[in-house]
Amino acid sequence: MSAADFFASLSLGGDAASSPGRQLREAIIDAVERGDLVPGERLPPVRALAETLGVAPGTVAKCYTALEEQGVVVGRGRAGTFVTADGRHGDVRLTAAARAFAVEARELGVSDDEAVAAVFEALSITADRHAQP
């Protein structure tokens, strides 16, 4: 499936609990994980994709920015936005979540040790919840 085919077939709005921007971000991550969008592939321009999906250009721009912060895509100015070469290594969702956490930790001003401790605490809490019958 080409990127053009993927985006032409994409529709948002089926999940009322999730914003269109989040739905778009999840769809792109899923497409990278499946190999529908391959490293080096150019994503549609913000305005073109917004028009195709019937959303505001700001929604697409914010999505692309979040994906770039998460390491899934890279923006190259006027040349466009491209799937990163490392997007297919390992679990894209896990890497994206880790990078989003790292950005948030930096913005909060916590040390690396505090951030890692928070991750271990969160993993411990979720492990305890999953272990209960």
C-alpha cells in the first residue's frame, strides 16, 4: 500500500473518545508498525492532509509535531515530513511513548534518576494490578 493509498483510505471520527489528532497519530504509528509507511516515505503536506481528512490544518500540524518528538517522523522544512529510518526498529509505540515521556520529564525539569524511578514505580504499580485476580 502506498502512502497516498493509505491516507486516501484513512477516515477519522469513528472513536468519539479520542480526538482526531490522536486518531491520526495512532493511525500513522500503526501504519509504520505494519510497514504500510516505510522509512524515508514522505507524508502528505499538512494542508493537503487536513483537507483530505476534513480536519483543521492545526490538527495535522500538531500530530506531525508529536510524531516528530516521538521519533516516528522527521520534518525537513519545505521538503516535507518523512518516516524516520529508525521507525521500523523495535516497537514503534513503545519508542514513541518513551520519547514522549522523556520530553515531558525534561519539561518538568526532573533529573534522569527521578524519571527512571518514576518509570519503575509505574511499572511496579501496573504489574501489581495485572497480577491481581
